[in-house]
Amino acid sequence: MNRQKFIDKFMAAFFILVILKVIGILAELFHATFWSVVGNLVIFVVIAVIILLVITALKDKEKENNASGSRSGRGGSSIVEVSLFDRIRNKYEELAQKYIDEKDYKRAAKVYMSLLRDNYRGAKTLEDGGLYNEAAVIYLKKLKNKSEAANCYEKAKQYRKAIDLYKELEQKEKVGDLYRQINDVKNSNTYYQMVVDDYVNNNQIVKGSLIYRKKMEMLDEAQKILLKGWEEDRDAFNCLNNYFANIYDIKKLNAEIQDLYQKTPEHKKITYLEAMKHEYKKDPKLQSTTRNIAYEIIAEKVSTRSEIVNELKHFNPDDEVILKDISRYKTGRNRMFRN
């Protein structure tokens, strides 16, 4: 009987809440549109009817259980398999899904937020339905999630609002991208330059050069920092490799390979040799220059690094004689050390 009394009290309280809620919705007429109020009222009435049906069903079931318990002499009621609140929640879930199936994303979001107290699913439902501005407001005001809000404003093409949020999040490259979207090149490059400076300060020279080249369209600046990275031994090989990759004119590249080699200090010549292996494969017109540089470096270093002779095969891939010479040289050195 205790359970029966609880259900009766719950039903009485529910009716009082329904009356208060209806009054509250009608009061919205003073600051909301008529159809918006009507829409809210319709949703509430549907939900109220569902809850009433659930409560009535539980009440009837409880009466049956009590009667059955009295007849069997066991006393008390059987355990209710699903709680009242779980059943109500399931009804809310079904209603939200029904609205989604009908592509009525606003009503589905209201069910999630107002009845299920799940603001995230409400915002995600609006976003999935293409209601990006509405979703952004929920992400920002209810969930305090600036990143998701900025993403939604970007999808809605509300670039200024997205830019403000990305600035707060210190996503400088994204800010630059969005300024570029609205053709504000000056501000775009200002933020891209911040990104480049951060990369250079962290010795990520190649990444900085890619911002210059691909996003700011400033190839000369990209080449300057790559050359500086090579000279200062800051990721030297990758800087040199990318520096050469950015020179598209083969004649100019050929001359630059020779000129830069003349300025290369002894301790960096092995790195230069590695770069030559890549340049040799790039174009037949570069093979003579890169091979001669490789021979010179190998000849200089072979007395202290005998294994360097193996590099010859990269510059003579089809020359069987060279391969045999390398093998004989290695055999001779091994015999010399054994003796």
C-alpha cells in the first residue's frame, strides 16, 4: 500500500506542476511570439499526456499486484521491473527520436535539454540538423565549450564570431585561415606570422616555411628561414632538402647546389651528401653535379669513415664495375685489419 500511496501523491503533485507549467508558458506571450508559445505548449501537453498514461498504467498494475498478493496470502506487492522515472525517461527518449526522424531538430533539442537535462545532446542534435547558429549558442552559453561553438559559427559562415572565439582559444593559424576566408589579407598575415614565429622559436623551421609558402604565398621568406635553419644546424637536413625542393627551375637549382656546397663547412658535408642522394634522382640534368660533389665528399672522408664508400652506389645505380670496386675495397680493408 505504501507504493500505491506514493503513486497517488505523485499524481497529485504532477497535476499541480502541470497547471503551474501551463501558466508559465502562457506568461511567455508577453516576451515571445504567439506561435513560439503555442509550439512550447503543444510539446508540453504531449509530454504531460505520456507521463499521465505511464502513471495510470503503474497505478493499475499496482492495484492488480495488491489484489493478487492478498489472494495468495503473501502480502505486499511484487517488485516493479522498471521504475517510474526510467519509464518516463524512455518515453522522452522515444519522443526526441521521433522528432529527429521527422527532421524537427528544434523540438528534439528541446526534449533533450528541457526534459532530459542533456544540453550536449541538444546542441549536437541542432548541429546535426544544420542549425549551426542555434547549436553554437547552446555550446557557448550552456556548455561553456568555445571550441565547439567556434566550429558551429564557422559552419554557419559567421566568420567574425568564430574568429573572436578562436582568438580566445589562441588558435592563431585558424584565425589566419578565417581572415583569409573574408579576404582580410592584412589580419590574416599578421596571425600567420605569429604562427611562423612560434614554429621558428621551437626549431620547427620546415613547418614555418610551409606557412610562408602555402598560406602567405611568400616563397622568398620561406627560403630565407630554411637557409637560416640549414646554416644554424636547426633540423639542418630537412631545411636543406626543402630549400632545394622549392627551387623549380633546374638550371637555377643546379647553380644553387654548387654555390651552397662551396659554403658548406666540413662538419656538415656528410649531411650535404645525404641531400645529394635526393637531388641526384630528381632530374638527369642534376646527376653530373651531384655525383661530382658526392665523389669529392667521399674522397675527403674515406680515410676516417671507410663505410662511406657504400654511398657511391647511390650515384652509380647501374654501374656493375663501381659495385665490384666497392666490394674489393671493403675486402682489402678487412684483410688489412686482420693482418
